[in-house]
Amino acid sequence: IDMVTVICNDGGYGMEEVEFRAKNMPDDIAVVHWPDFGPIAEAMGMQGVTVRNPADLDRAIEAIKNRTRPVLIDLKLDMRAMPGLH
């Protein structure tokens, strides 16, 4: 099928990390070490791209433009750099 999926992967377990930080509690128990979903998508027959920097983002855009199979984009985000969550 013609499908593009984007995982916004901040490595956190929901909003718990933000809640813990707001209460001056250790937030490391809310951090999940998710796998790199790009290679997992490839193993399942999709096209997978992991985005960690602008060059990776360019690759993801090209993958979307030129897709011939489903595309999964694993967009790595830094929870601590998210606006409005401090």
C-alpha cells in the first residue's frame, strides 16, 4: 500500500518525564531505549529511514518522494529540547 508513517521518537514514556522534572524527581525512569525503527521497517519489507540530523531529513524527504513501497520515518527528537515542555 502507498503509506508513509512517521514515528516522533523522543525516547520518553509519554509525558511522565516532563512530570518528573516538574516535581524535581529523577526523570531517568521515564526514558525508554526504543530500538531504531528504520532497520526494523527494512526487515519487514518497508523502506526505513532514521532521522537524526538535517542530512537524514533530506534522505527521508527523498524516500517519500520516490517511494515504491511503504515508508517508515523514525524521527529522533530530544524531549528536553521540545518547546513548551520545560
